[in-house]
Amino acid sequence: MLSVRAIQNAEVAIRPHVRETPLICSQAMSAAHEATVLLKLESLQVTGSFKARGAMNKLLRISDAERARGVVSASSGNHGAAVAYGASKLGVDAMLFVPEHASAMKVDAIRNYGARAIRFGDDCVEAESRARREALEHDKCYISPYNDEDVAIGQGSIAVELERQVDEPLDAIFVALGGGGLIGGIGSYFKQTMPTCKIVACSPAQSPAMHECLQAGRIIDVPCHETLSDGTAGGVEAGSITFELCREVVDESLLVSEDEIREHMRRFLQTEHQLIEGAAAVALAGWTRVASDYRGQRVAVVICGANISLDTLAAVVM
């Protein structure tokens, strides 16, 4: 499990570079489910995603010499934009490998921050493998989207903020599950500071890589298909530190359908008047699936991002 002190220190270190995102109570969801439903709006984070936290923490943790040589990473979009943003803030050269099918909007975001974006491979695992080779061949620091302790620790800063923002302990927190860095960081912190809070992982049934690995008790190759939750899509890298983290902190793991993801993207726009991406809707759909178990309780849902292309938005709302 990640160190509470390390997560607290990361929250302080990255504070000048990221936003303390709002925690709001959703009146519509609270009334519908007879519970207090709090929304942690990482959708309003710089770069439109929680990923800025982990990337910035990693960039601050590497040496001056490593920053001078530049960094390499891989991402379907959000992590890439986060690395590009952090690198631009610190004056670091950044090269990002993205899968061939990555959203054009997210690739443009990477380039707009001044980083190089190179399309490679059919999925995140192939892009990550290529990025690692590039880093090794040119003696550059590789920044994993999730398989890195400093990255997961940075994501855990969300829990530090949440603890500061709530006036009493949470009964549960619902988090989208991709590579496991987000839930690993949040779960590590709350398991040690708010141990009664249940950590619930939510995954798209179309791309359930970490969910299936947890079910199997080991990292396995899981077929993944196209999903609205592109921010959580892709396989789990062999030897990933986040697998053991997830085994330690995840109390329940849920799968949701594409129809549920689509419905919650629409519903959030209608009730909260904000756009969210598919990965954020995965956590909302997971919460709704088991909401009857939490009547009268206080839960938080991490709204992990808002990066959605106009084409996807049109397909969802029409």
C-alpha cells in the first residue's frame, strides 16, 4: 500500500501546478437514491482530467538531469495531455506514443502543450511497449500512465483534498478502474485514514482488463473492445505495481454496459449541466447499479474527466 505521508507530500508539491477541484453535493442523485451523493469534479482539473496530478508528481520527482534529457510516455489521451502539460510547465521536452485509434481531440491536446505525439500500435499496451523502447534507447525517463509509484501517489492527492472537503467520513467512494493508478492512490490513502470507507471499482464491460485480472488473481491477457470509456481502455502491463495495489484496496469491482455509460453521460448533462467523458460515467453507472445498498449513507463519486470529442458527444446525446 502506498504511504500516506508520500501522498500528503505529493499533494503539497503539485498544489502550485494543479487545481483543488470542487466537491459538490448532487441534489438530483441524492434525492433519487435517498443518500448523500458527493461529486469530486476532476472534470474541472487542468487538462480536463485527474491525470495532471500523477504526471506532475512524477515530473517533480525525477532528477534535474533526467528532466534535461526529456521524457517519454504513452497514452490514449488524458495521461499524454497531462505529461505534455507538466513538461511545458517545467520546460521539459516530451514525446508521447498514442494508439492509432486515439481520439484526435486528445492527440491535438498533447500537441497544443508543445509535446510530440506519435501514433503507434492497436492499443495502449503496444504504445507503452514502444515508448519504453524509445526511453531505453535514448536514456530518457519513461512515465507510465499507471504502472509507476510516483504517478499513483500523485493521483492519491485527490483523497487528501476529499478528506479536507468532507465534514464527516464517507461510507463509500466509486472510482473508474483502468490501469489502477487512480483507485490505487485514492484507496491507499483512505484505507489508512478513513478505513470504514468502501472502495468500489467500476469498469466498462467492453474493456474490463484490471477487473478480470483481479477476478483471476493474477495479471492475464484480457480481450478488450471499443468503449465510450476510452480513458480506462486497454490491457494491464505485465508486472504492474497497480495490480497488487488494487488487490489490497478494492472492496468491490463492478462492470457496467455501454448503454449505462451513455445514459449517465446524458443524465449528468441534464441534471448537473456539465459535460463528462465516458470514464466518469462508468463510475456514476457503477454507483447507480448498487445505490440501493447505500440508502441514508454518504458516498463520493470521482468524476475523473471531461475530455470528450464533439463526434462522441453528438452520438451520445442524439
